[in-house]
Amino acid sequence: MRHGSASVSELAEVFRVSVMTVHRDLDELELQGMVRKYRGGASAQASSVFESNIAYRLTAQNTEKEAIARYVVGLIEPGSSVMIDDSTTALAVARHLAEVAPLTVVTNFLEAIKLLAPVPGIRLMALGGEYHPTHDSFLGVGCVDAVEAMNTDTVIVSTSAISDRHAFHQEQEIVLVKRAMVAAGTRCILAVDHTKLDRVALHRVAPLEKFDVIVVDAQAPAEAVKRLRERQYNVEVAG
């Protein structure tokens, strides 16, 4: 989790076990969705078909997510309703929501629920469904149905990748929830750090015109931001 990836030989040396033991343990971790194996090693990092485990995502690009979060919170009106997804970028936003309370906050992310439950001025509404420990969130038909029964003033989502035209994610259960969330907001904000730009993943979440604002961090390549703005998307750079 600290290094993002490691070779089988490195792991065998660090833990003083055999290569076969490492392979067996990596097989088990892959079944749990913690890592993905490749020839000679394993990685906790995302690919076009693999979403990183929540434990890894909580350690990645935290400075950039914090900058994005502060910018996004500035777009939220006190007294309004906000829906946030199960991304760690949205969790960074959740840490600042007390600054614009009172708010009604709707989410399927257990970490955000635990964070916001004791905060004065936050009316918290938890979205149900099937709990997925890999993402620490509630997904599935029950969650989608709950989202579709609501309409909030603002929806804040993040995705694993965006191209010049679409936002993407690797896992279809998460895609279905994010699509429902995008449709459930009067205003929709896409919050993505620079590592998500100029990439694609297995499933399309939504065309970028579905988002009223796209917030990126200051490390976003200028050329990528320029292309998005040339397509008339409202892109804001969080400094």
C-alpha cells in the first residue's frame, strides 16, 4: 500500500518467506480485491479494469484532493442539500462540509457517514444497499433505488478516469450508482485530480456535458485543461 506495487521476490525477502507462499498470499489478496497480480509481482494501483482498494486510495494524491475539496466546498450554499459518492475525493469534501452548515448530506460511503454523523448542523441521510468492504460503501439495486428516489441541490462525484468526452470507472456496480447520482442533482460537480485526466476505464459513467463544473487540481496538464475548455466544459483549477 505504501509503494503501490512490489515484486514477488521483494515481498519474499521482506517477509522472509518462500516465493510460493507469497504467490498464495497474493492470490488471496486478489480475491479480496486488495491487489491485482501481474507477472512477477502485484500492484495496489488502479488500471483500466481494476479499481484500487479503499485502503490504497486513502493514501493517494491527498494534497491534490484537499485543494479540490476546499474549492468545491466554496461552491456549496449553506442550507442546501448535497449528495456525495464513495470516492476519497468526495470524502475530502466531506471533511469541510461543517464550514458551510447547515446542510443536508446524502451518501452511500460508510467512512463519510461515520465522519459526518456527529457534526452539528449536518442532517445526514445514508443510502442503503449491499455493503462492499473493498469500497467501504453501499452499492447494488437497493442503493440505486434509494438514489433515484431523491433530488439534491448539488451532487459531487469523482471517477477513475476522464477523456475529452466522458468520465469512466472500472466497476459496473459503482458506475450504476454514480449514473443515478448524476441524474439526481440539480447541479453536478465532477471532482478529479490530475492523475485521472487523459485516461479511460472499462465503463462509461457519463458524458462530460452532464457535469455543470469539473474541478481539477493545479497539477492538471495545461493542454488537457485547454482541450476540455475548448469543448465548452466548465473546468475550474483548484490552486
